[in-house]
Amino acid sequence: MDTVKQCFAIILKENKEQSRQAARKVRKLLYSSARFDTDTYTVLKNLVHDAPEKYKKIADDWRQENFVVAVSVIYFLHDREARPDFLFPWLFQLLQHQSGVIRYAAVRMLSHELGPLTVHIRCPGHISAQFRKLEPEQADAILFALFMNLNEILVGVWKPSFKKYKHIDSLPVGPYKSTQMVLARLTELCGREYIDHFL
């Protein structure tokens, strides 16, 4: 397991313990002192880009968890310039997964995107280093779509028993809480006044 690509091959093909270890090794490799060349970054971008299709083919729950955890580590390397929201449909699916490990990885990945997408709101006139070609109007459209999709998920997983909870932290673990976590981060970064325009 000397490369991230090798780790992903093990995650997808080897036994449960080897797959688990490979998923954890991805973080160690990525944050080690070793330098990555351009080809390595291209491989990592391709792994993220192909993740939804590869995920569909995974039958084992434990293998799905290992795969999503590993993708969440390298997720920030995806090609933002083309379509910063291209993985959102997959992440919305993951937010509703029965596994808390997978839901939490989806929360982390979605939350990671919010900073660069909201920089024009928090710092007017500043251009995001990650989304240089993204106009504020495009970012607004992505944020609106994100807001609508998150609320659609909330409606789908709502239970009357959630009424008694006043804080997100006190909600029972599940898709509703995970989705609320992303929505809360979106509201925090955009501000209440900006979010109220969506309503």
C-alpha cells in the first residue's frame, strides 16, 4: 500500500480487515511528507470524479463505508473549476444512508464545499482561490439548489418525534440530524438574512 491508488484497489477488492486498513492508510499517505507529482494529483482527481459510479457497484456495507471514508479524505482535490457541485447528487444520497460513518463523511464533504461557495457573501469583492471562474451569480444558484435539496431531504426523513428537540446536537442520530448539520453550516456561513431570501 504505497500509493492512494493501491489503497483504493484494496478497499474495493480485498477482505474486510485489509479494506479497513487501506481506507485508514489513505489519510496517512495524503498527509505524509512525501511529495506528489502532477500525475498523482490527476489520479486522485479521477478517483474522486469516478467515486459515484464505483460506489454504485459496491455490494458490501462495510466496503461502502471504507470507500466513502477514503473518498472523503481526498475529496478536496476534485476539479472545482468545471462544476463545483457535480458530486452533490451523490452526497445527498449518502446523507440519507443508514450508516452513520457514511453520513458523517457526506456532512464533511458538503461542509468543505461551503467555504469557497460562500466567500462572495462573507467577503464581498474577494475572489475565491478555489473557484476563480465561478461568478457570484453561479455560486448563488448552487447555494439555492443546495438549500432546496437539503430541505427536500428533511421533508422526506421528518418524524413528528423530532418536534421535541430544540438543538441539532440533541437530535437522534440519523439522516435528519446529518442533513440539519449541513443546513446549519450553510446558514452560519451565509447568514440568516441571505438564507431568508430563499424562503
